Amino acid sequence: MQIKLFNNNSATGRGLRQRLSQMANSMFSKRNLLFIVLVIIYLMGGMMNNLGVQIMGYYMPLYNSGFLLYGTTFMYTSFFIVTEIFLSIVVQKHSFKQIKERWCLYYNKKLIICVLALGFFTAFNGIFAQSAIPFVDPELTAILTQVSAPLTWIMYPLILRKKYDLGQIGCFLLILSGLLFGSIYSYMNGTGSETTFSNSAFWLIISICSAIPTAFETIYQEVAYDSYKAPTFIVLVYYNLFSLIVYAAWMFMTMVPNFGSCNVPAHTPLSMCSMNATTCSATQVFEQQGEAFQCFFGNYDVSSCCGGWQATLWTCIFVAGYYVYFVSGSYLIEKFGSNVLANLNALLYPLTAVCFWIKPLVGQFSSQPTWWIIVSLIIITLGNIGYEVFARKPLYEMDPKFLPWNHLRHEVSEEKNQTKGGEPHSNVSINDSSEVIEPIIYHQSDDIVYNDNEGITSNNTNNLDNQQDEEEKEKYPLINHNNKN
């Protein structure tokens, strides 16, 4: 005997089917599919980046303050330049004027300052992380560098004056508990690494310091991509070129105690290379850069090339991983915000630790599997899923009454003009004091969008006289990025 809970033709049945259909459509919407694809690409690139940056540092321990900084930066920055040229000329078919405006960052001084700040944060992340790698255990490095995730959560509302709700805070705390669980157990029980590392207090502090700029870098990328709609690859080119200058100067730090990388006897075992290094003279600094190029291009007989052919392999893996990691990360920040990226970076900690369990992949730098890393991976994964399903809000819904930079506003996006039901959404919000924040109004000219809404309470912008219009255009330039939507 069959019992029907409701008739298929009843109002209840139709309502349930409609709700299930809406859930399915929402789950497999274009935006969610884009998010899933970007997350998969980002995590793959992140693991290549994290494994590459550590293992190339282990196989080329004497080049961490020189070639592995400026050499790799030159390589992936060249890829960013080639990609931007291809997209701009071949795909988007921009005019010369448009190309010039893009490379000049639309003559927007605040955007230029933002990009320079990104270069500063990237440079100091690189020099601290790369210098510490030969002296810190792989799993411990993965743990310490995740300081950037909670720091991003803390600094995000302070810098951008945006609000969190209880759901977001709850997901952050869940992810943080996963990070702390794995970190505490690793500290108490050891990481099971088969290679001996110094793990001195000095290098542990340097490793932690490398993660601090990452938080600010992530947040200010959101400022560049979301607030100014900056061209992705040009921003990547400029701030990595800025860091390249810092890296080129940093190689002279090998003349300072604790950072020395010279005078290692020939045929010294790989694990002892960094331990036996002493400070370099000015002449030795330049000589070692030449040896680094020879080592990378296949001359593994030079005395400072400790790692052989795997030095070249892992350097190439890192460069490829960095490119994928930062390109996909830029699009994630632009579309979904910097907190999503911070959450995924936290997930990369246990994923990278798991990769170090695969001895055929990482060789002598492998670690023994540990159950607490699996538990940490499960907790952080649940926190990421919870944030995406229940807590993440569109960037515009987190807009505050004011931002730290005067007249900085978010451009109206496709997402902003839709409610959950798909109906048009008014671009007027009310703050806690019931004051109305006026809608954002733009004038468009070629590729530049101008924010003229300061003091305007209606759509009668055509009544502005020409002089006021031109003054406003010069005052509030934002970038029109319609070709990305």
C-alpha cells in the first residue's frame, strides 16, 4: 500500500518542486560555477606555489636572498606582460589610446599609490619568506605563514570600514580553530620531517613576519580591483616590477650575519649547505649571481649549486604556480572579496602539509602522515563551505557609511542590481541612523567612468553645467570595466 504525503498537483507539491528548482538553479548558476572553477584553479596553483617556493629554496639554499627572488620575479612578471598584451591587442582589440590609458592606470593617482603599496607588501613578503625557508621545517613553514588569514579578517573591517555579521564571524572562528588545532598538535608532537632544520627562534620570527604583509596585500588588491576596477594583469605587472627593485637590492643582505650564503666548500651535502654558509664580500655577491644563473640553466657543477637538476625543476614549478595562483586569486578578489581568499589560504595550509607526505613528489623533504592535519583539513574545509553557503555577502552589502579614502566608492555591478529573486535592486542603502546613502551615478567616456554623485540626490545629472562636470571628472576617476562582466 502506497502512502502519498501530498498530491503532485496540490499547491504543496507545486511549491516544493518550485523551491527545489530554485535551489538547483541557484546552486548551478553561472556565478556559482565560476566560483567553483576559480577555487579549484586557485587551490591547484596555490599548492604548486607553496611546494615550489619551499622546495626550490631547499634545493638552492644559497640563492634564497638573490636569484630565487629577483630571477623568479622576472620570469612570472614577463608572463603577466605577455598575457596583458595578448588580451589587449588580440582578444579585446583595444585602440592605442585605450592601451595607453590602461598602462597609465587611467592617470588615477590614488590607484597608482595603491599599486605601489601592493609592490611594497609583496616585496617584504618575498624577502622574509625566501630567506627563512632553508632554516624552517616545511610543515612548520606552512603553519606559520597562515598568520595572514586571521590578520586579514582583523584588518579588513579596520581598513575598509566594512561590517561583519555573526555568521561571518562564526565561520572565521571555525577556520581559526582548524588552524590552531593543526598548529598546536604539530608543535607538541613534531612534524615528522625526515630532514633536519634549524628552526631557531630568529628564523621562526622571520617566517611569521613574511605572512604579515600578505594580509595587507590581499586587502589592497580588493581596493584596486573592486573599488577602481583596475586592469588585472597590469596591476600584477606593476607591483611585481616594484618588488623586483627591492629584491635586486636585497641580495646584498648576504653581506650581513645570519643572511650569509658564501664560502661553502664544494660538494657539501645539500642539508648542510645553508648551515656552513658565511657572510659574502661585495665581489662574492656578484659572483654568486652568475653561479645561480649557471645552476638554473643546467651547470650543476658550480660549487654553490647544491641541489642539482631538481633546483631547475622546482624553480619552474614555482614560477608556473605563482602565475596561476595570483591570476586566479585576483579574479576571486574582484568577484568575491579578499576574505574569501584569506579563507582559501587557510585551507592551503593542510593541503600543502598533505603534499609533503608524498615522498615520490617531494623526495628527501617528505614528512610522516599525521592525523591532526586531516582533522585540521576537515575543520577548515567546513569553515570555507559554511562561509560561502551561509555567510558570504556580496561586496556591496558590506558597504559602510564612509571609507578611509575620501570619495572612494564601489562601482555599481551586475550583482548589485539584482536581488535574490532576480528583481532589480535599488542602489540606495540605509545605515543604522536611517540616513540615506545616495545612489552612485557615473558619466562614461571611452574606458573611464567618473563618479559624480557627491551631493547629488536625483538622476538630474544632465543639468550640471560643463565646468562642474569637468571638475568632478578630474576629481573622482574610476575605471569602467564592463568587458569583465
